[in-house]
Amino acid sequence: MNALLGVDRLSVVYKSGLPALQNVSFAMNAGEIIGIVGESGSGKSTLLRALLGMLPDGGQYAGGDIIFQGKSIFSLSQKEWGSIRGKRMAMVFQDSGSYLNPIRTVGSQYIEAIRTHVELSKKAAYAIAVDMLSQMGLDEPDRMMSMYPGQLSGGMKQRTAIAMAVTMEPELLLADEPTSALDVTTQVEVIKRLTSLRASQGTGMIIVTHNIAVAAHMADYIGVMKNGSLVEFGQTSSIITSPRHAYTRELLAAVPELEGNTDGI
Ligand SMILES: Nc1ncnc2c1ncn2[C@@H]1O[C@H](COP(=O)(O)OP(=O)(O)O)[C@@H](O)[C@H]1O
Ligand SMILES: [Mg+2]
């Protein structure tokens, strides 16, 4: 077992209001997939942003520690962060695809993104980009490289953004509702591709989803958040079959799919 991340009694407050995270603790090993579920406002996005060292404006760490690959993130210099964020630890959002620059081709921005992290010729970067796009299940990746984001569907853009995020083969991918904006068929496809990244790159992931069925399908462990606290955390099978917290039971009861099979999810 290879410890990847340890979160120890982490608390975060926003200037304006109640604590957004309260004493959140959990740990994960390399290559594990954690699903984080909970209602809107429970602190899921704040947790991911906190792990990446990028709290939104007005957010402050109020206690606890985050150990990534053996080192507290609070001890990292700017330079060390530069070598971790986007490389060892990457993030995708619900609408990451919409952040692609509309007036530049996919290829030119993808190649540039690669070359900010590693010294490579444009040709080598192009080859890496094409390979990643095809790993994300995009047909005709060469043709896509010369297209503009406006020529792509939402699902294609989101897959492109995910491909870009994982190009440096991060050990930890933080994904905040990465498929929520997509239609159901595309969601299934993107989830399959995310799961296959673990097989191909050994990527550990923390996936925030409001759909506990998605978490049940993908994750080794599920964490349930409520009002800034992690009220339950455990192996997916035990969370599904014997949830301890009343709130987890409510979430499970709201998902009809879980009573049958989750194959289609
Ligand atoms: N930038 C912000 N400024 C002030 N409060 C915020 C900010 N972002 C989130 N919050 C508050 O922190 C709490 C947790 O929000 P968030 O992490 O976005 O939850 P979730 O992702 O589970 O919906 C909520 O009460 C929310 O209103
Ligand atoms: Mg959120």
C-alpha cells in the first residue's frame, strides 16, 4: 500500500459565513478511487479546492493538515506547487470543456499546455495530445486537433479537457461533478474513460458527484458530506449495503437504480 493523500482534521471557513469544512479526515492510497457525495452546499467543491491549495476568494484554512505524497501541502514553496499542480495533482470541473479558448484550435492550445510543463518539440507534444484524445475515446483525434471548440459537442469538449488534465499522468485527479453537464449516454462514456485511466496510468481519483449511483459504480471508497463534515467514509460495498448514517440511507433511497443493477450507469 502506497499512501497518496492524507487529510487530517481539515477545516475551512469563508469570511462570510459558517464553516465550510469541519474536521474532515480521510486517507487514500495510490490508484484508489474515492467518490464524494452530498447535497449542494455540503462542502464538496471546497474540499477539492482545498486539496489543490486553491481556495476560492474569501476562503481560509482554519486547521488541520493535507499530506500529499508524504509532504504537507502547507510546507510547499511556490516552486514546489508549480511542479505539483497540473502535473502530480490535476483537477477537472463540471464545465471544464467550456474553458477552452474558442478562438484557438484544440491542437494549438493542447500543445501549448503540454509545453508549459515539459520541454518537448511541437511534434512530440502533438503526438502525446493525439494519443490522449484517443484514450478518452475521441474518434479522429487528428482531425479534432485542427478544430475549434465551437465545432465540438459538449461531451467532446469535456473529454478534451479531461484528456488535457491527465496528460502529465497525475497521481491524483480531482474531479468536481465531471459529467453532470452531459447527457446520460455521454456520462456513461466519460465515466468509463475515467475508470480506464486508473488501469492505464494508475491514476488515483477523488470524484465529486451528486449521484451516489455513479460513486457506487466507480469508487473503491465513498465519503458522504453534510454541512461541511464527512459524516461517513468507508468501502463502497459497506456504504451501499450497510450505511451507518441516516443521511446516507436517504441518499441511497433516492436512487432507484441501486435497487436493481448499476450496469448502465
Ligand atoms: N466563494 C465562496 N464564498 C463564500 N462562501 C462560499 C464560497 N464557496 C462556497 N461557499 C459556501 O461554502 C459552503 C460549501 O460550498 P461548496 O463547497 O460549494 O459545496 P458543494 O460543492 O457541496 O455544493 C456553502 O455554504 C457555500 O455557500
Ligand atoms: Mg460543488
